[in-house]
Amino acid sequence: MTDLSNAIAFVGDAGARTSAPARPAMFEREVLVRFAHCDPAGIVFYPQYFVLLNGLVEDWLTDGLGTSFADMIMTRRLGIPTVRMDCTFTRPSTLGDTLVLGLTVTRIGERSIGLDVQGRVGEELRLRARQTLVTMDLEAMKSVAIPADIRDRLGRFCQPAPAMGAECLSIPAESNRRETDGGKHAG
């Protein structure tokens, strides 16, 4: 696994280490918040963010890495499902907003890719997520090594994972946790 948290920079198609600082590319896409994304209050219903983020990953593979997502699934029978997502929503997005969704690679493992994902409207952060993708053989339904053609193109999007401050933690503080009754509904 390549941990990028202490890396100076990763550049080039093969992700070669260099001593000269390099600004990694963030893959970005603008998305118009539509009625279908919103709940009755007119704000993005949080599961819709996951649909939008999956679309971002598909676009990144196709347009950012030059690997057709459709070809990956249909011809190569290679999937890249999300196996972990830690997401913090910082402000609501509303119908008509133009979200700029962006991602960078924070970790490259043998079979997995760590991403830092964010959504902004203008300069205002709306969400930040840490996401883990795993490459898998869709016939065997087992994880497989990241194919060389994909691995070789990840370097231009690599950067260390940003620190997520207390305001971005998804686990509530002790004082904000509520007691549960073991799955039974409270009366």
C-alpha cells in the first residue's frame, strides 16, 4: 500500500516520487442540483449525494484516467465498488445550486484506492468524504490487483489526505450521542 500522508509529491503517469513540489490535479465536475436530488424541503436528500459521488467516480475513470467505465464493467468485467465511505455534510445544498464535486487520490493499495472527495458551491464546502474503492473481478466476485493501466494513471491525482478537523467528524461528541434500546423502538 502506498500511504501518501508523508509524501512530498507524486507526479507522472507512474506516480514516481520527486523532490520538487508538484500540485496534484483534482478531478472536478459541476453538477446542477435538480428536483430529483431534493427532499420536500428543497435540499439535497443525503443519499442522493452518494449517487452524485458515484457518478463523479465513473467520470473520473473515463475522463480523468482515460479508462472507459462502461468498457471496464461490460467488457473487462472489472468492478470498482465503494467499500467504505465516511462523509460529513457541512451545509445544505438546495435546488438550483451548482455543486462542484472534486476528488483526489490519497492512498494506493494493492487492490484499493483511497479518495478524498469534496463538494462545494462557490467557495463554500458542502460535503467532504473519505472513500475507499476496491477493484474486483465481476465474474469471481473477488477483489483483484489494480490493473497496471489504471495504476499507472493514478499519480497525477495523488495527494496526502487532508486532516479532517473536529467540525468535520462524523461521530458525534459524547454529549450528542443518544442512548439506544438495542434496536427496539422507544415508546
